[in-house]
Amino acid sequence: MTIRVLLADEQDLVRAGFRMLIDSESDRTVVAEASDGAEAVHLAREIRAGPAARPDSLNPAASG
């Protein structure tokens, strides 16, 4: 079973680093990336993502 991950962070470099770590595991794959909270919510609904862990600083109204 593959764990599907949606990455969300305002910094491209941070997302790229997490993508490398996640993609290095055979049972995990990044299915989408978002640069802010609103985009993350939209993508999660679009790809029908499962459970999520969301830091308080990443809310839909966040500017990035």
C-alpha cells in the first residue's frame, strides 16, 4: 500500500527537500504540492486526500 502525500509549504526549497525524503521511501509518493493553505485545501479536495496533519500556521487564509 502506497501512502499518498500532499506537500504544503510556502518555500519551494522546503517542499523540494521534503519531496526528496518522501520519494526516497518505496511506500510513499508525493501526489501534489501547494504553496499556501488555500491551495492545499483545494488540492486535498481535488485529489480526495485522506487524513492530514496541518500545522496551525498553515491555514486557508494564510498569505503564503
